[in-house]
Amino acid sequence: MDPTAITWHCQPFSALENRLLYQLLQLRQAIFVVEQNCPYPDLDNLDPHCDHLFALNQDEPVAYARCLPPGLTGEQSSIGRVLVQAQLRRLQLGGELMRRAIAHNFAQWPGHSIRIGAQAYLEEFYRHLGFTSEQDHYMEDGILHIHMQLTTTGEPH
């Protein structure tokens, strides 16, 4: 894969073309349900209220994050369903994806911090982006998580 062939997009749910939406949901299922062996209700009725940030390589989604507005799951904005296609994880697309998601949330919802429920094994990755841990670890869908926050004054490293 040619990393320079990747194009980045961010769209509200209503603007997602049916075929693309189907591909994004397939990718989420492939990673969060199949790869992580974690049956959980991915379709949680939040998607229609979110902005969807994704990278395409030759019209195929290779990275994705869901940007949630303040008031949807809490007072802060949020970023969730963060993923990179398995065979491309060594290309550091995850860092680029998160930097873009952070910039989007701060631009779209100024004055609101970002709160995430991160899988615990990625805590250091998110810390490197400026997030701080809020509390103790907790189990969600059989996977260890931690709540983390990035304030509007936080700067990714």
C-alpha cells in the first residue's frame, strides 16, 4: 500500500453514501467483534448523531473514528470506535487518525474537552497524544478500559 494514496474524510452520518457506510460498519465489526472476539452491540443508535472520520485507500476504508458531540454521552465531546485495518497498523495511521479526530472535535465543539473510554493496553498511546487518565480501570464488554480526558488547552505531543 502507498501511504501517499490515502485520503482523509469527515462526514456527518446523513452524508455517508450507503456503500461507504456498509464498508465502515464491516470494518468496525471485523476489528471490534471478530478480531477482538468480543460480541457487543456496535450499532448503538449514536451513529446518526456523530461525525465519521475515515481514511480511504483506493476507495477502501483503512482507518476510522467516530466523533461524538457534547451532550450525547456526557458533557464533553468524545472519540470512539477508533480503528486501523490490521495489516496497516505499523504505518502509524492511528496517531494521524487521532490527531485529526482531536482537531475536529476541538474545532467543531470549541470549549469542550474530549473524554474517551480507551482500551487499557492503549493508555500510553493516548497519553502521548495529551490525554490524562481520569480514574481506575474498568471492564467493558470483557475488555479492560480506562476513561481519559483531553482538555481544550491540551496539546498533542
